[in-house]
Amino acid sequence: MLFRLLDFLLIAIVVLYVIKMIARFILPMLFQSVISKAQQQQNHRQNYQDIPKPDAKVTVDYIPGGQKNKVPDTEGEFIDYEEIK
């Protein structure tokens, strides 16, 4: 029984040590890729903001005359309704 417990603890310590060694090499690479993507997005946003925007004035050259937005007589009448409780 004691041998199994010591065996389990030894294997657990070795596995954790191996995971720690792998994490020392892989995590900095992952963080570097995340940081570089964030920098690229920030540079893209800054470049987009540097583009001069056109003036926001609106001019209307033509106003169509004539028919207004009326409901034609063929569509029927609007009848008010009452809610029955």
C-alpha cells in the first residue's frame, strides 16, 4: 500500500515537472503571438483613423414634386378597434 502511494507521488511529481518545463517554452510563444496580433490590430485601427474623412454636409439638388405618401382609396379605411376583456 505504501509502495503504491510513493509510486503515485513520484509519477505525479515527474508529470508536473515535465508540464512545467514544456510550459516554459510554449507559453512565451503563445503570448508573443497574441501580443503581435494585438499590435497589428492596433496599427490597422490607427491607419484607418488617419484617413481623412469627407465633410459631413448634405446637399439636395432635386426635390421631386407631386404625389405625397398617401394611402390610395382602393386600400380601404382604417377602423379603430377596442379591446374586449
